[in-house]
Amino acid sequence: MLKKASSLKLRALGKKSTVKPVSIGQIEGGNQRVTMSAIDRYAHAHIVGSTGTGKSKLLEHIVRQWLNSPNGMCLMDPHGLLYKDLLIYISTQRPDLSDRVILFDPAGDDDSLLGFNPIPKGVRNIDYITNMMMTSIIKSMGGKPEDFPRISTMLRLVFYPIIKHELTILETVPFLYHQHKDRRFDLLKGIYNEQVLSGWADFEKLPPKEQKNYIEGPSNCLVSFLENHRVREIISQRDTAFDLAGVMDSGKILLCNLAGGSEIPRENCQLLGIMLVNEFFRVAKLRDPHDPNLKPFNLIIDEFAQYVTRDIAYALEETRKFGLFLTLAHQHLAQLKKEDEYLYASVMTNCKHKMVFGGLSVEDATIMSQEVMTGFQDLKRIKDEIYVTKMRQREVERTVKVNLKSNAVTNEEGGGSSEAESSGTSVMDGNSSQVSNSTDQNRSSKKAKNTQIMHSRDYGARDQKRSGSSDESTSGQRTTTGNAKTQMNQYTQNTGTIHTDHSNWSRRVTEGQQEGFNIIPFHETEEFTELASRIFWSLEEIQYMQMARMKNLDTGYALVKLNGQKPVEVKIDHVNSVFYDPEHTPQRVKEFTQAVIQAHEGYYKSAYEARLSYETRQRELFSDGEPLVFDEPPIVIEQPKEEAVEDDSPFNV
């Protein structure tokens, strides 16, 4: 079954690329938009919210966009304002739709009336239509069939002959007055249902007073309905009434104004709406779900609890298979519960799209928040957290600068003596001096100083002193300076013996310096905070906050859930009103209305034509040759005058 429904959706889309998504609005607090795709259109939708919160404007916004679709739709408005706004919009902005739009305005000013006969022709299952008519009338009385067993039985007896003879509700009048016995017999001719015949036979045996009491319930409802001349002229059109099957299959746009105003009582308009909804469901179930050319049809009903019966609640899910999809709007859930608990359950279960506006009662807001938000609550949402302060040791690394310095001193001392014999005399006198300097560079960081003193004693006298110094630094520069000076005076007289004494002494000083950096571990104490406990919001608290948020939504905001997706708070798109020019707008509406009537000439009749039609039919139906009379005398039909025959006889004087 799911596979069939899915294939129906795909076939219905046709050229899917040409179908634009329907914009709903923008998610609150973001830039993302919420749209209904072509497939989203083919599911039931439930819209709820108090008056003045934006439901009607949302419906108008959706209908305006659906005007671009080749598929059909019907809007049923019990207040009339939405109907008039759309009529002005289409008349001024989309006059090209006159061949698709059908206007049903029972209490309108126009003399041309759209005929609607809720009793179909050529039906095989008469009991089904009989039951449908019975439940429609009892619902308009504010009850259910089980609450009125006698009235239910009488309504079945009333409608069976009417449906069998393919008449209209207007012809039920003889069954509603006990004194119309002969006309009842006229209507029962050709009826072979034993239950119906037996029921009326028992009725005829009752005294007139009991007959009146027995028929009083159906009579009170139907007579007040039929006494209104506008209603009679609409529901009495048997042959020219518009065909709902044709409306659905050809993609027509049916706009219904069910606000009676001062012309039609509210109860009568409600009964018209109930019958219209029932007819939609009946016709939808006759469609072939396997037809590849089957066009989906959207039925939009504002304050739908007034018009939907339990039979419709049973069929709410079945209609999807036949391409009928409902958008149901109303003000509060008590309307549904009061009408029918099963209807309430069916709507809450089978409507996959839900759009909830603000202003609901606490009870309704609680129910709808649970209906929409269940499964999407964040049960790990943090309510409160408690932290504590603690101390701990932490290992860190520190960089340490290291300086190394070294000093070294070296002393050397030595001496000796020698003796030799020689002869001869020599004189030598001389001076010598030597200075040397050298410099080079390296990468050493050392310093050294050398001092060397040498003493020599021989026969003569000789002193020798040497000193040296060196400097090495880390800069890579070393400087060495050497000074040597020798003075020698010698007078030698060889006597054969030479005695020599000598001694020497030296000292060396070395200095070194080195610098570096070391990384060493270090422990320090630090303060930190740690989560000690965490508290989550309870489910009851979350549900309460969601309920409160839903209840207090601003005007023009709604909580939207499409086809099981995550619900989001949406700011509904603003609907720009059409500028109303008192001089030109009414004229354009009138011209568009006339264009609609001309395009659907077979659906409309003037009040006079409708009345003449049903009176002519009743003259032929009833044996007395007279139509039913209400608040005005029948139309006088002039009989054609017989032409005088000229007598050519010679005896003619």
C-alpha cells in the first residue's frame, strides 16, 4: 500500500522540475527558509491556533503559490474574509485563471448561482448515500447518529426514495409534513425496498398527531434549511449542478464562501459545507489510484470541525491513495473533542504536517507541544553545573645560564755548574735586542701569562731575562708579545780553568672562561577548577518550557513540523495585501466573476431559471400537477393559446 501511494506521488508530480517549492517562512534566529516541496504537498496538514495569530494569512500565502500548479484545489472559508481577499488577488493579479476558477458564494450578491446537488445520479450503493445524507444532517444539528436513533431512522426512510429517483433534497418536503400523503405515495412509486416501504406503511397507520411527533426531528432541520430561497435555488439544480469529479480531474480551483451573512443562517451554510465535504470524499473514492493521469487535489478547510463527520475521519487516511489531500485549520482542540473523539484521534494521527500558532489554552498547548516535540527533546540539556577549586603539582622546564671559569699557574726552576780548562784570551763586547709581535684569531677562551728569568754566572757576568704573555679569548683573538734583550760584556783570560754556574726559573699562568645554558625540570603548584556535579533538565521541565514557548508565540510565528522532520519555530512570510481601489477594484472583481460564469456556463443559473427548473420538474413528478410552495406563489406558466381555425364552410356567416 505504501508503494502504491509513493508511485501516486511520483506520477502526480509530472514534470517535477517545473513545480516550485511552497515557501512557508524563515526559521527564527537564522537565515534558513522552510519550504514545502512538491511531495510535501501530498500529505494531510493540521493547522491550529487562536484567532488573529496568522492562520488565515498562512492559508492565503499557500493558496497564492498553489495557483501556479496545474493541480486542483478547493478552499472552504466559513468567515468569508479569506475568500474575498483571494478573489481580489486573483481578479487583479491573475485574471488569466478565469477558466480554472469556480466561485461558490451562496449568499453572494450575484444573481447567477452555482448549482450543487449533494444527491448524485446513477449510484449503485443507495444505502451509502443515504447514510451520508443522514450523518450530514445530524451533524448540523450538533449530534451523532447514535444520539438520535429515531431521527436517524426517519432520515433513512426519507432519503432512500429521493436517491433512488435521482431527485434533490427539495423533494423531501412531502415526507416532512404528515398531510402530504398523496405526494408521499407519488415518491414511493417504483420503490421496492421492503424496509423503506414497511417503515412508511407503519407511519401511515399512526394518528396525525403521532405522525407529526414522529417526523418532527427531521422536519425541524430540513424545513428550516429548505425555507431559505437561496438554498433552494442552489440545491434544487439537478441537471446543471457542477460535477466535483470533473473539478478534481481537470485541476479546477474551487473557492467557497460559506459565510451566510444576512442571507443564509449559519446552520444552513454549515450543512452546505458538510454535504460538500462528504461529496468530495465520495467522489475521491471513485477515482482509480492506478490511473497514470490522476491529478492530486488539495482540499483546504478552515474551521474544519464544523464540516467533517466521523465517516470522513474513517476515510482520512484512505483518501491519500485516491489523490485527495486535506489541509485542516481550526482554533482549538476542544472543537474536535466536542464533535467526535474519533475525529480528534484521526486528525492527530494522520496529519503528517503540523503548524501550531500561539494563543492556545494551556491544555491545548501541552497536547500540541507533546504531539509535535516528542522525540526531539534534548534530554542531556544541562540545567546547572557545580565546580570546585583544587591545587596540584605541575612539572615545568626552566632554562639555567651556566658560567665556568678556570685558572692555572705553573712554576719551573732549575740550575747547574760546569768546569773546564782552557788557555787563551778573548775579548767580546756586544749588545743585541729583539722585539716580536704576533696576533692571530681563534675560538678559544683562555688567557695565559709566562715569565721566565734566567741567571747565569760564570767568570764574566751574564744576565738574561725573558718574559712572554699570551691572551686568548672566546672572541677568537689571541695576541702574543715577546721582548728579548741581551747585554753581554765579556773579558776572558784563559788561565786554563773555567768554572761556570747557571740557574733558571720560569712561571706560567693560564686562565679560562666558558658560558652555557641548561634546561632542567622544575615542579610548581597551580590552582585549577574541576566539575564536581552536573544537573540536567527533567523531561517534565523541558515539556513545560516547550509548552510555554508555544503558547506565547507572537502573531505571525508558528512551530512547523513537516513530514516527521525536526520542528522549527518559523516566522511566517508576510503576505502583501492587494491595493484596494474603491473605484476600480470592485469593477475588476465583477468582471472576473462574469468571466468565471461564462467559462463555466453549464454550472450556473439565475435564481429565476433555477426556480423555474425545479417547479417544472415537480409539476411532472406529483400527481396533482402542482409544485411545492414555500414563501411565494409558484411561477405562472402560460399555456400556449390555441390558434383560431378559420372555417371555410360556406355555411359560415
